[in-house]
Amino acid sequence: MKIKLLCSALLCLMITACDLPTTPGDSPATSSSASPDSGTTPADILPQLKEQMRFVQTMVETYGVDWGGVYPANVAELYKEATGSDNPYFKEVVNPVSAAKWNTSNASGKGVVEDTPETCTAGMVFYTSNAKKDGYTIGGCDAGGKTISFELSNS
């Protein structure tokens, strides 16, 4: 089981997020683009957004290894385990548009990393676990209003 999870985690780290068109019902989050005053273009933040998504993915996969293939139910559970374990593996995540940070002073992750929000703020990463907690989706919203996401499971 641990070898399968390790292989899954290594494969996951090699996956890059794909651009997906945002249409109603296509994604758990609706998009909103960056403010015109921000000066941020989609090309500017896409690599940074993907990097932040990978940070969250690494924490989720570490949690999954620690809990025998079960992924966290939500962002709060991930934060609690990643910062409170005997071997903390929390990685600060930064919204590349707003510069808001998911860290100890913003433990809820508001505006940076959230559980499938109704509105996806530009630069934000979102996390959703499936009902059995053996798979999950990580997504993000770029400055141009496109939602990018990838879905992974241990089965």
C-alpha cells in the first residue's frame, strides 16, 4: 500500500495542471478575473499559480501517506495536520495576485487556499476531497478568469 501511495505521489508531482475552459457547471467554482488596476496578466501569474497548487498537492499527498491513503476532508483539516504533526510539512502558500498568504496568521486560508468557494478569486487555490476521501481536486483561478484544475486519487 505504501509503495502504491509513494508511486502515486511521485506521479502526481510530475503532472502539470491543464487549462480548462470555465463554463457554468464545468467547475465547482465560478471565476472572476483580476481587477484591471492590478496590472496582472494571465501570463504573469499562471506559473506562480501552478506552483502554489503544487505546494498544496504536496501537502495533501503527505497527509495521504501519513493517514494510509485517506486525504483530508477540507483545508482546515489539512492545515491542522500539516502544522501540528511531529514532522510539520506545512508550506506557506501565496496568492500571486493579491499577495495574501496562507500561514499561521491566516490559518483559515481566506483568499488564498479555500474549500471549493462559490467565487474563485484571481490567484486563489481551491481544494475538494471526494466523499470517500480517496481522491481530490486541486484548482485555481488565474488573472484572466480561467479555472485550472487537476483531479487525483489513490485508486
